[in-house]
Amino acid sequence: MIETPYEYFNRDGKKCVDSAVGWAGVRLGKIDFYFEKKTGKF
């Protein structure tokens, strides 16, 4: 289990976010994503 989301790049060079919630979703949390229309980045 990880404490904070892990960011990495996939084969296409795009950023991906991985997060673990624990066994059966015991640890709940919230991840906010903000997208930029002009650049397509988050």
C-alpha cells in the first residue's frame, strides 16, 4: 500500500497516476484532477 499517488510515464510518454486503497477499499481518499483545455495536460 502506498501513502500518496504514484505518478509515472507510460510507453506513449503520457503521465499516469497509480494509487492503492488497501484491502477491500479500507482506506478511502480523494484525488482531484485539474485539466488544462489549451495544452491537454493535467
